Amino acid sequence: MAAKKKKIKASGRFGAGYGTRVRKKLNAVESLQRKKQKCPFCTKSGVKRQAVGIWNCEKCGKTFASKAYSINP
């Protein structure tokens, strides 16, 4: 009987055909973009990604454009 495969964070949805290096990079990018980030206007951590490059602060209500996956450089 085959052993159970362990899913590795968000990249567990991809199979072995993509390779480990690609899946590790994907985990790094996706975990960064899903975290709440620090707002450049009110300096509180409540900014969530709405779409590619569009961010919204839940605290002050500002919507602004920045990098695709994270606000910080």
C-alpha cells in the first residue's frame, strides 16, 4: 500500500510534475501576499490584497495601487 502524500502548504494542490523548487517559490510568494500588511497611510497592519496591484486598508478605508504581491519593497 502506498504511503500518504503530505500536502505542503498552498503548493500541495500541484503535483510532482512542477518540481520542488517552483513549489517552494510559490509558497513564499503566496504566503506573503495573503498576510495582512502595514498601511503606508495609517501605519496599521490591516491592508489586504483585492486584485493584482490593488490593495485596501481595512482600518482607514484607503484603496491604493502598489506591487503585485506585496506592498513593502
